[in-house]
Amino acid sequence: MTIATSPGLVTPRLRTARRATAAAFAAQGFLFAVLLTHLPQFEERHGIDDGTVTLVVLGVSLLAGVGSVVAEAPARRRGSSVALTCGLVTIVAATVVIALAPDLPVLFVGFGCYGLGVGAVDAGSNMQAVAVQRGYGRSILTSFHAWWSGAGIVGALWVALGERIGLSLPAGLLIAAAAAALLAAFARRGILPGRELPVPAGTTETISVPWRPVLLLGSAMACFYVADAGVSNWSALYLHDLLGAAAGTAALGFAAYQGAALTSRAAGDQLVRRIGAVATVRIGALVGIGGFALAVLAPNAGVAIAGFALVGLGLPVVAPLCFSAAGALAPGATDAVVARVNVFNYLGAVVGGVTVGLVGTTVDLRAGFVVPLVLAIALVVLARGFVPHTVVRRTEDTR
């Protein structure tokens, strides 16, 4: 995706696009947190167990990967704004279906549609973010992911408030869907068309994207999401079952991680401008290694929560910087590259959720968290994939 402005010339249109893209990230993060933190209520309302919930989460992650790949086609033909808009409409509509589902088949259909939609939103919003960053001419991409994290915290607080005031599950979800619809409408009014600039008549242009940098970035993305899924899915059980924390205290591991992630992403762009993406990723990985080591060796819940907070301070900058580096690989094929790298997001989420849980079931969750610790070490090596790299365009005159 290319923007027809000079780098660094921040026009009113670009500012509008930045606000609109931030709204799209916020809509996605808000609904994701609302659905994730409502999982216990789904179990009670529909009489399902933890195994079924695990299968639903796994199915959503797999379908989100499909949705990300599918989003590439409309983005190529009509621009990423179409892919993003369709995805936003889908996740809002799916949330309504989930809220009103009278039985399990309808509930599963709703979550399936949500998975497809959230993959399209993830790909489309990052395509837009890369385009806006290119127009600004400086690193701003981590700020968009900060909006996602911040909205996720708001979503979790909304669910907690609903529980306190006795709001029913359908009512809470429908209100959340309405709020997300307002954010989506705001985003739709301001996002960029997202079409590539046309090639001059009488010429053909071939853009060959080398696999090596794509795989390096994708591997880094997967490593981060293994860690992210591990903390998101298993930190509460680790704190409660192994370290004896009360249920309320156990939830603080996830809260500490997300709060620190918001801080990390809010400050990430400034760090990139000062020391570069490679150094930022390496420093983030080292902080994440320290955080996981602290959590694994923790003698009590307080130390483990501090460890998860450290993980949040270090690793969450990796995902936005992956998209930023991917967008620079092929300026004429940005949407395709972003969509492909985004698939590794869901690969990591699936692997992280399953592997940490599998090791935790076989041994214990203390051993389970060694898995993301090892992958955080791998990120130190993979950081070299964030060196600025642009593919060579080959343009041939056919006249």
C-alpha cells in the first residue's frame, strides 16, 4: 500500500487516517477482551466444560489465520479498507450472534464467524497502520497496538463491572457490540482507500518478495505470540494452582502483563526512533527473558506477577515492529506481505496455547512457562530480521 504524500509531510488527511486506524485497533482489542473474559459465563450459560472452551479458542485461532489469508484478495483488488470494513462488520455481527445464541450450534457458528472476521480485521488494520506510518515518515506503528492493549483493558473492566452490577451475559455482550460498532463506524469514515499506486501504461512491474526475510519476521511474530498466548491463557491457573493465589489475585498476572504491554507499546515508537528496530527488539527480548525467568523461579504469586509484568514491558513491541518491517519489504505489495506475516500471529497463538498447556499438564505449569522463555531467547537472534530491507523492483517497458 502506498500513500501519495511526501514522507514526513503530515497532512490533515493522514491525521484523520491515524485516528481512524487507532479506532479499528481499539474495536478489535475491546471485543477480544470482552469475549475472552466472558468464557466462564459461557461455560455456565451453555453447560460446557474447559475442554470445549479450549476447542473453541483453538478453532477461533485457526479460522482467524484463514481470515487473514482471505483478506489478502479484496485488499489486492479493492484496497485494504474493504478488507478491514468487512472484518469489522463481521466481528460485531458475530458478537451479536454469540450474545443471543440459544444453543451450542449457534454459539459455535458465532465464534467461527468471529474468528474469520478478527483475522481480516487484524490483517486490514495492520495494512492501514503500515500505510499511515509510511505517510508520517517515522515510526508510529507501536502506538496503534497500544490502542489495542488499552481497549483490551477497558473491555476486561467492562466485564468486571457487568459482573458487579448483575448484568446478564447477553446484555453485556450486546452493549459491547454496540460500542464496537460505533468505533467501527468512526474508523470506516477515515481509513485510507489502501490501493497500490498504478504502474504506468505500457510497462509491467514484477515485485519478487524473498522468502528469507518474510520467514525471519514470521518466526519472530510466532515466538512473541507463543509467549503472549502462554501468559494470557495460563498465568491465572499458574498463580492459583501452583503458587496458591486467590482467584482475584490470580487474575492480576494477566492484568499486570496487559498494563505493562500498554506502556511498552506507547513508548515503543520513541525507542525505535532513538536506537532502531533491531536494538529495540533485542532489548525487549532480554527484558522478556528476565520476566519469564522470574515467573518460572518465583517462590510466590507476587514475584510471578512481577515477572509477567516484565514480560509485558519487553516483548509486546515485537508484533508491531514485525508489521512495520514487513511493510518495508515490498512497498508495491505491502498488503500481501502483511497478510502473510500475520498468519504467523495465529500459528504462535495456537502453539503457545497448546504447548504451554500440554507441558503444564504433563509436568506442571512452571515447566510449561519454560517454553516461551526459550522462544524469547530465540528472539535475540531473530532480531536481525528487523534490519530495514526493501525488495528490488523490476520494471520492463512492453511498448
